Amino acid sequence: MKNLFIALLFLIQPIIVFSQTKADAEHVMGVFMKFYNAGKNDSIYNLLSVSDKKMISKAKNADDMKWYKDNFGAMLSFEYLGIDNEDDNVIVFKTNWSKGGKKTSSFTLDKENKFLTFRLGTSSPGIDKLLKNH
């Protein structure tokens, strides 16, 4: 009985971890969408990890967000696709944009759920597999 319990624990542990990761990712994407659509670039900047803030200034981040808004428009929706294990374990979403249409967006998070990487329009062989399996 003890061995069965231990085996069961090892089988469900990845599911528990996976669901927490998915919930965290969906929360962060929802916060990003709210700030992005409202044009709150300073709030978006605060979603970046400490290491990202060292590489990008507030002004550059604001310029990037303006470019995306001009080219993609508002983010209308997002849907969690999974994790691309072939590309640094990025978390992938299907996103729908008012001007840009349907795209895939991806990011990685640090321990504090701050962006380490973030790509609003991206693709890769791993993302293609996630889309196909979805």
C-alpha cells in the first residue's frame, strides 16, 4: 500500500506542478493584457525581471509597446497552449489581436513571476507542435 501511494504521488506531482505553472502564466498574461490595452507602459515595465530591466530602459520598453500597438492593435484574447520544451521551456499562448490577427506569444518567468523573456509574435518547431496538438 505504501509503495502504491508513493508511485501515485510521483505520477500526480507533474500534474500539480503543471497546473500551478499554467495558472501563474495565465495570471501574468492577463495582467499584461490589461496593462497593454490600457497603454500603461510603466506597469508593463514593472512586469520585467530585474535582469531584463538592466537590459532595457523604460523608454525603449515604451517604444516597443507603441510599435506593437501600432502593428498588432489591442490584444483581444489569449489561450494557454503549453510549454515549448524545444525552446528554453517557454510558455506559449495563442493570442488574438485587433490588427495583427492570430499569433503565438511566449515568455519565461522568474521565481517572482516576472518576465525573463517575452515575445508577442513568435514561432518555432516546438510551438508548431503545440498548435498541431491543440
